[in-house]
Amino acid sequence: MRDLTIRELCQRYQELENQFTEYQPAKSREHFVISVYDDFSPIIHKILNNKVRPFAPDMSFDIRILSHEYTTELENGNIDIAVMSESYTGAHLQGNLFAEVKNLYLLGNRKHPFLQDNVQVTLEDLFKYPYYEMDNFCDLPEPLIVSAARRRNQDCVIAGSTGSLASLACVLLDMPYYSISCNLFTTDYIASFPNLIYRKLPLEISQTLLSEINTNRDIGHYVVVSDLNKSQARDWLKEVLIRELKSEWNRGRCK
């Protein structure tokens, strides 16, 4: 039998302890690193403040914006929990889907031509205006609108991209660009600016664009953890996040 590493011994001890002790959040003093796409940051802070801290007042958090190196950081245990979209890769990673994506949303200035009331937007209309990408560091080779345009032998102007939701809002306020989001929580942020607006894309267009994604997983948003750093506190926190994210997503869908 091979010798066990210190990490493996600690993990086995933790698993045994978890089996025979009842977890009490109120006594927890653990610290967790939670990495999220920027457009999930506001809702994660809301859930931590309203649904976690009242039950675990001494639990602490470091909320980080996901970077391109998230897979390695998750696998190495430097990130405890990640909230992300569409897909994930890497050994020892487990994802729990909390929101399936079926609709896409147009984001832009209220003065934008196809964000006016009663304007019927076609896919070809989208190709005619400069597009600004919210870059979530996912594994898509290019924006969905670009893939759709290329498939139809048409051009689509990409004005730029950003990983910051605040930067995206500033660009849309100042420039005649539009963006597309698959995240219902992003629409809440955009709607907080008086001069910005969002519109749900016609389902046919949403389905056409989403069909450009080639993945073996359901297209949606996930809470992702690794096999490392297992603990009762981590598992409790993960379940609270999944439950509350589902609840907030369904509440937004009913607006």
C-alpha cells in the first residue's frame, strides 16, 4: 500500500469527522475564496449578506472576479467555489447547474434604434450595428453573434470587449453600441441606470445564437467546486448559494 500524502491524510480525517459530527454554521470561522464572473458579483454579495451571514456571522469571504487561470486555481484549491457560465474544464471539478439559459437579452442605450418600444428585431438587424462583448472568459472561440454572421456569410462589427460589468455600462451609456447577455442578473444591473435598457430577444433568435455553442453540458450557469478543500462548511455554503441563486433567478424570470 502506497504512503499517503499529508493532503490525503487531512482529507480522509475531514471526511471521517464530517460523518460523525453535525455541522453548526453559527460556530463556523472558516474563510472562503469565492470567484465569480463580474456580472454575478452583485447577486453573490446580496446572498452572502442576507442568507449566509445571519446564520454564520463569523464565516468570512474573499470575493474575486474570475480570470483565465480559474481552472488551475480551482484544481489547486486556491479557489473554494466558483460561479460561472456555460462550461468548465479540469480534473476533480464538479459543477451544479442552477439556471438553464434559454433566453438572451439585448442591452444598450434607450436611444438605440432597435431598443425602442414595438421595434421587431431580426438577426440581420443585429449584424448592422456595432456590438460590444461582455467577455466572461468562457471557452467560446468568438462571440455568438460573430459565429452566426459568419455562418451566413455576413459581417458583424465588434467594437470591443470587457470583463467588467461597470465598464460595459459606461460604454453603452456613451456609445451607439449594443451587447447581448445570457445572464438575467445582468439585466437588473443595466436597469439600474436610467438611460440604459434591456429587451428579451425573440426566442427564435436566442435559440439560433445559442445553437452556436458546442458543449456536452447544459447551457447555463453553474456553481463549481473541486474535490479539494472538502469540508462541512464548504458544502453548506455551496448548497446555500445554489438554492438562493435558483430562487433569485426564478424570481427574475417572473418579472
